[in-house]
Amino acid sequence: MKDVYPSRRALAAEFLPRLDPVVHGNWSEDAPLSAGQAAQFDRDGYLVLEDMFPDEEVAFLQGEARKLLADPDALEAETVITEPGGREVRSIFAIHAQSRALARLAADERLAGAARFLLGDEVYIHQSRLNYKPGFQGKEFYWHSDFETWHVEDGMPRMRALSMSVLLAENTPHNGPLMLIPGSHRAFLTCVGETPEDHYRISLKKQEYGVPDEDSLAELAHRHGIVAPTGKPGSVVIFDCNVMHGSNGNITPFPRANAFLVYNAVSNRLAAPFGVEKPRPEFIAARGEPKAIRPISGPLMEAAAA
């Protein structure tokens, strides 16, 4: 398969043209997003949907997140990632495969329906995780484009994927909220440096390869600015796979937490990685024949009784 987004090969970074649409679906009056929302996502590369989940469902999800955090030994050991230099849990991967409640969240019509519209295809979960940013101890996530890593290390062929961050705690301007560079998804910024073997073992704690250079980041930030969406639990931030994003550390006493779901188009299933010999493991990037999600409507709590 031809590599139309080569990265980590040249000695200097460069901006390559985006060869894929941002919104793949055709808007109609029965679309799950308004015409204005679809246009904003196309323009900025992200969208904030407030009050997507009522208080009862938020409490249900928060309880599930606390349960997983309280007993990490009950989870697959490799899926639990701790903070660099510490024992606090940073992320738990493959949550949709380890929690019936979070599998139900991933299949929810409010999320999966929007993903199917924006990607113009049936969708499946490429990656899922719970991100915790504990008070005082939560470290930063450095600037990056998810697609660059998914392409180079996982073999995702084209830009036909997106992420949804379901807020499980209030995101304030102070506790390390997600930051994005709106409009940065319109070009593909290549990275430099040959990827070490089993890079994921380090990068999930602190990414050092597949990160953009400072000059290019400064150019993007000066051109487009930086936004940091905030919101209360139950809000959802949707962002394009190629938008530049990151977050600061959390030195406040107020923890940040979110359920993070990556939807990929079934037609965009993973091939061989474009920049490494060995792909990352299944808990980070779903391989093989994708299983399309059948969106489910109704309260999330029904998952507990199923």
C-alpha cells in the first residue's frame, strides 16, 4: 500500500497536504449533528457537545471509572499505564473490552451515530481508554497528532477516524484540560527520528518520538491559536484524528478524568505499519477484521442489568 503520509523518514519536518475529507458524510436534516456543527467540525477539527449525558448516566459512568481505578489488579496488567516516575494510574486501555458499562458507552447512539455520520461509514473502536489526571500529580500529554502515530506505528491508512472524550469530571482552565490548535488538521505535519522498537512501552507514559518540532508547533499556534474546551461531566469533545492537541499537567487538587473512545471507519481498517516493523499490541490498536458497532439507544444504566 502506498504511503501517502510518510513521516519519521526525513531529517527535517514538513507540512504535507491533507488528502482526505474532514466530514465524510453528507449532511441531511435527519443527521445526528446540525449543519452548523458539521461545518464547525470541518473548519476547526473539533466540536464540543454539552450535556450529552444526564446526571444519572454521568453518575453511572463515574462509578464505573472509580471501580476500575480502585482495583487495577483485576484488569489486564498491560492495559494499566502509570504516571512517569510514579504509581498513580495515568490511563487504562481497552476499557470497552474490560467493562460492560463502557462497552455500552462506546456503542451508544449519541456517540456512535455521530461518528458514523462524520466518517461516512460503519465504525468500530480502534482504541479506548480511561484517562485520569490526578490532582497535584497528573502529568502533561505533549502536543501530537494522533493520526501520525496511528499511521506510522499502527498502519492506519487514511484520515478517516476521530476521537471522543466523554468528560467524567469538570474540566476547568486550571486542571489540565485538553488543548487543541483549531485548523491544524488541514495539513499533515511530519515528524523526525527513527522509531525505537516497542516504542509504545515508553510513549504511553511520555511520548518522545512522533512529536512535532517546536518551530512547526509555533507556526501552527501563531497561525491558528490555541483553545482549551472546558465543561462539566457529561459533555463530549469530538476531535479529528489529525488535529494537533495536548494538555498541561494538573497541579490543582481537582482531578480530571475522561473516557476516551477512538472510532475508525470500517473501510479504513489497519494495514501493516508504515514506519515500524512490528505493530503495537491489540489493546492499543485493534487489528484484524473490524466488527462494526450497532448503535444502541436508551439509558446507559441498562448495561448493568443486561
